[in-house]
Amino acid sequence: MIFEIVITILGAVLLHWLFIALFNPWRYPPGPAGLPLIGSLHLAAPEFHIKLPKLAKKYGPIFTIKAGCRRVVFLVGYDVIKEVITDRAKDFASRCPTIVARIVRGEGLDGIAASPYGPKWMANRKFFYSAMRTMGLGKRGIEKCVVDEIPYIVGELENICSNDGLFEPSSVFDSAVLNVLAYFTFGNRYSYQDEKFKELIHINNDFFQKSKFLNQPQFFLLTLIPGLDKHIFFLIRKINKFVKAEIKQHRQNLDPENPRDYIDCYLNELNQMNDQSELSELGLEMSIMDLFQAGTETTSTTLRWAILYLANNPHIQAEKVQQEIDEVLGFDQLPQYEDRMRMPYCEATVLEVQRMATIAPIGLQHCSEDDQVLGGYRVPKRTSIVACYHSIHFDPKFWKNPNKFDPCNFLDSNGKVCIPDAFMPFGGGLRICVGMNIAKQELFLFFVAILQKFSLHLPDDMDHLDEKPGPGIILAPKIYRVQIKRRA
Ligand code: HEM
């Protein structure tokens, strides 16, 4: 009897699957049929950015991949990405409460990055921008945080030069980038040797290391793998504990007339708010977690790519980048962000690093809170939609020689910086990266400051650093070292 019931259920599942695979009755975007229960994510993973354009050749620029029981709609190519992310930004500005989001955020889908489109997300995002203005960070304030960090970076590199000169960039960039955010949110920077700070960096790195499984085909099975999601939860709780302790301390020392940082501004707002306010202490905690998780590894990884590409391209380093720095700044003048106006080649080089690295090749998932029609297909509400930015950053329609590192991709015939519309390293539309202006300043200023004082060389036993990224949520170079030398 039990056997018959099982066979009947399996038969029904198989028929249902066959019916949907063959007739697509709900007019979902097309895609591989996949296997019952498992789906077809294995066809796109692990190297989504490479495999998605190939699938698009077969199924068109909008297609569906099944991840277990869920459907994920992928967008490949500029036209469809622009339509969803920019032109119909409001229709597709939400985030689904996916398993991945729950693992990364726990149950508290408040704050900015994982929050669905709605009043809480809007209030927290708006608050972030207004805090930047209040603290002067929208003008020169954030630049000061970044510029103040430069002597510490240079100091670290001096120490490395005094030893064997072998530089493993994440050791320095993780600390520098985290410090800029620490200054913004907590009001102070830390010494690179500070034990509490080192622990925070270690937890953050460990989190990204473990989270690389989240980009693998089996991510929807994560909750079934004993221990893995628990370990990620454990790391998140540790960061959360750190953030909570800072908020508590800020509450005790708060001077409403003189807000020192992001936490003070937010607490001031909470103290004055009425019942309708969408801000809350949970929103504060989650927003800070967002800034740390979205703002550290991304920026630090891009800087690691910058060092790698420049070491692999010594002619660009010496004859173009350093020559421009020498002409505009000389050896001793600290760079300012406005100097980029006089340093188009350096700015173009940073942009080209971002394009070639495309560290967020498939962006963050978007979704709609209502049923939508897209390209003639039906996309039900709360279906995850993912844009393949890699497909536009390497599209020969927009770039002369897409697979070659060439800053001229961002220079016009007069040598001025020009940025094609198909360049979207920070996403776009309503969900565009909130930290974009902070990241741009960090990338330009740290890059110029390092190349001003040091030159980068391949270690003696190497003729090329590996440009193929390792696995992960964001595409990062595999661990490498370069030889650095003082320029004077
Ligand atoms: C090179 C560095 C960075 C890159 C490439 C980058 C890229 C991105 C991308 C692609 C998105 C998704 C946009 C979308 O959903 O369409 C995003 C979102 C976000 N980023 Fe960044 N980011 C960087 C640095 C930062 C920094 C420094 C911060 C914080 C200070 C930050 C905070 C955020 C937040 C909070 C979101 C979520 C926005 C929302 O959902 O409304 N990012 N970023």
C-alpha cells in the first residue's frame, strides 16, 4: 500500500514536471527543463558569469533557471538589464526573502541591502544619505577619512619594503577600507595592530570565505548541510555583537547637539521620532551590518585587482600612470579626489580595473512585489531576477578589445574620461550601491597614493600573475604577492 502511494506521488510529480517543461503554461521566460526537485542551477554554476551568456545564446536574453523549487530569472545583455534595472527600476526594486538572504541576515530583513522595497528600506536608505550630508561626508568629509588613511597605508608599505618587499595586498587594504567605514559609523579609526580590530577583520574575512558556498549550485540545500549555515550564522552573530556593543556605548555618551558619526545621527533620529517612523534600533544594526558586509570586501578586492593588473602591465604602470602622477602631484603632494580632473589616465585605469574585474558579475537579486510582464513573458511577483553585469562589461559592442586590460576603453579621442552607459559596476536604478561615492574615492585615492610612492613588480620567479578569479560571492583574485620598491 505504502509502495503504491509513493509511486503515485512520484508519478504525479513527474507528470507535473513534464507538463510544465513541455508546455510552459504560465509563459515563464524559457530555460532548461532541469531535474525534478533539483532544478537546473548546476547548468549555470559555479562560473555563472561565463555560463549565463552561453545559455542566453540558446534561450534568449531573458531566461529562467530553476534552483530547487524556485525560479530565478536571469538577464543577459545591455537592453534587458537597462529595462529592468534602470527604466523600470520601481517595478523591480524589491528583494526576495531568499534562503541566502536569511542566512546572511538572519530573520531581521530590516536595514538596506536585504530589505524588500517599502517604507523601511526607503527610510534607512534615505537616512544613510542624510547622515552623510549632516556629517559633511557628502562633501569633503568622506574624502578626509580616506586621505587620513593614506599615511598609514604608506607606512605599512614602507615597513614591507624594509623587509623582503613582498606585498600581499589584502593585509593592508582590508584594514584601510574597514577603517574608513569604522570612522564613518563608529567615529574612530583603529591601529592596524589593534587586537579588537584584527578580530573584526578576521571575522569579516571568515564570513566571506565561508559564504563562497552561497554562490554554488547547492546553495538552496544549505540549510540541509549540517553545520554550514550555523557557522555563517555564528559569524554574523559575532559581527552583530560588535555592532550592538558600539551602539550601546554611543547611547551612553550621546551628545544630541554634537553627533560624532552615523550611530549618533541615527540615535538622535530615534529619540525624536514619532510612531510613524520606519527607523528602529534593528534598522540601525542591520544598516551597519550592510555597510560593513557590502562595503569592505568589495572595495578591498577591487584594490587587489588594481595591484595585480598594474604588476602585469608594467608599461601602463610606469609610462602612463606614474608619469601622470609625477606631472600633476610630484612625489610628496597628497592626492585629493578633485585631482582626478587633471589625471584622466589614472581615473580611466581605475575604471578599467573595475570593468575587467567585474567583482559583482551577477549583482544582487532583485524582484517585484507584483506580477510583471517582461519581454512578453510572465514574471510572477517575488521571483528572483538577476542581472549578469559581466555580459555587458565584456560585450564587444561597447568595448574595443574587451578581454584586454586597456584604460583607453574609458578615454575619448581627446584623452578625456568617457564612461559608456554599459558600465554598471555599482548596479543601477533605485537599488544602486549606496556606498558608490565612498568606494570611488577610496579606489582613486588609495590607488594614486600607492603608485606615487611605490612601484610594483612581479616576484622573480613569475612572469605573470593569474588573472582568473577564485570562487566566491564576489570575484576576487587568488592570493598573490608582488614585489614593491620605493620610487625614491
Ligand atoms: C568597489 C566597491 C563596490 C562595488 C563594486 C559595489 C557594488 C554594488 C552592487 C553591484 C550592488 C547591488 C546593486 C543592485 O542591487 O542593483 C551594491 C549594493 C549595495 N552596496 Fe555596494 N559596492 C561597493 C562598495 C560599497 C561600499 C563602500 C558600501 C558602503 C559604504 C556599499 C554598500 C552597499 C549597500 C548597502 C548596497 C545595497 C543597496 C540597496 O539594496 O538599496 N557598497 N553594491
